[in-house]
Amino acid sequence: MNSSSHQSVADQLLADLRYEGHLVDLIIRGCIELRWAIAHDEQEIARAMIYNAFETYVRERGMALSDAEQFCERHLEELIQKVFRALGE
């Protein structure tokens, strides 16, 4: 592998980490907003933010859309609770 190939692999790895970091940030931000949401509308918006980032993450792993939707619906509350625990709630 030449120097150019190494740089390309490194650049791709960094891009992937930034992208996944962005999805994780959206999930965390959604959980923080959900924690402080008072109105039902605010709660729904926060849950939608978390769900969309979670579904995008799962889809990026190669899961079909219908399977990803079912997976996320089944595990959304578990994800939210785990993030809440990680945030110290």
C-alpha cells in the first residue's frame, strides 16, 4: 500500500467517525431535549429526532428499511433509557 492509499484509508476512517459521531450527538441531544420536554409535542419531536438518528445508524449497517423500522420501534425505549443512564439521570 502506498502513501496515497494510506491517506485515503485514514481520510475515510475519519469521515466515518465524524458521521457516526454526528448521529450519536443527535441521539444524545434528542434524549436531553426529551428529558426537559414538558408538552406532548416537545416530547414527540425529541423522540422523532432520536428515532431518525437511530434508524439512520441501523440502515448504514445494511439493514433493510422495513427491518430497520421494526428494530428501532422495538428498541427505541431501551436506547433512550440507556442514554439517560449514561447521562446520569
